[in-house]
Amino acid sequence: MKTCCRCKKEKPESAYHKDRGNPGGLHYMCRDCRSEKYYEDHENNLRMTRQYYSKNVDRQIERVRNYRERHKKRAAAFVAVSSKTRTGRIKKPGICSQCGSGGIIHAHHEDYNKPLEVEWLCQKCHKKLHREKRSVA
Ligand SMILES: [Zn+2]
Ligand SMILES: [Zn+2]
Ligand SMILES: [Zn+2]
């Protein structure tokens, strides 16, 4: 006779699976407990997989939403700046505010929630800034 570790009942050795890794050559749980536990583990695994999956889907939706939101804000910010520069309310400088070189000057937004706070940068500095930003994020 051997006491099962799980249900604490004493059962004949025939009620246990053989397990060479254990002293006595028998599994520490009886057959009933073993199959019950197997079933429970299986259920737990399923539940966890489902949870993981649904969390991932949420994250994906969130990411798409953020992306759209950013795009909308960026577009709105550009429209705001270009209309202000056209009417002369914002003066577009001829040179880059970082390196001082001329040429094509971009309006860079640090924060699209503040569409009128722009930094004027040449193409090179602008690209560089966004590259650095991406590597930080
Ligand atoms: Zn048992
Ligand atoms: Zn520059
Ligand atoms: Zn920019």
C-alpha cells in the first residue's frame, strides 16, 4: 500500500502508475489524481492561452488606434502650421534652427497636441531627429 500525495488516501500499488524516477518505482500520485491533475493542467493551459490571446488582440487594436490618432493629429498640425504661415501669423525662417543652414526648411512638431509649437529644421536635421527618436522609442 502507498499513500497518494494528492488525495492522501492509501491505495494498493496497482492504483499507481509506474515511475522509475521515484523511490519505490511508483508515481507519487494515484492514477485517479494523475488523470485529474492532467485534466486540470490542461484546462489551465487553455485558459492561459486564451487570456494571452485576448490580451494580444487588445494590444493590437490599441496600437492601430494610436497610429490612426497620431496620423490624424499630425495631419491637423500640418494644416494648422501651413495656414498660419500663409497668413503670416507664423514666420517661417529661412534657416534651420539647429545647424543654421538654408534650403528647404521643415516644420517639426515635438508634440502634435500643440500644433503651433514648431521647430524649423533643415531636411538633414529633421531626418536625424526622427531617427534618434525612433531609436529611443
Ligand atoms: Zn490520489
Ligand atoms: Zn539643420
Ligand atoms: Zn518632425
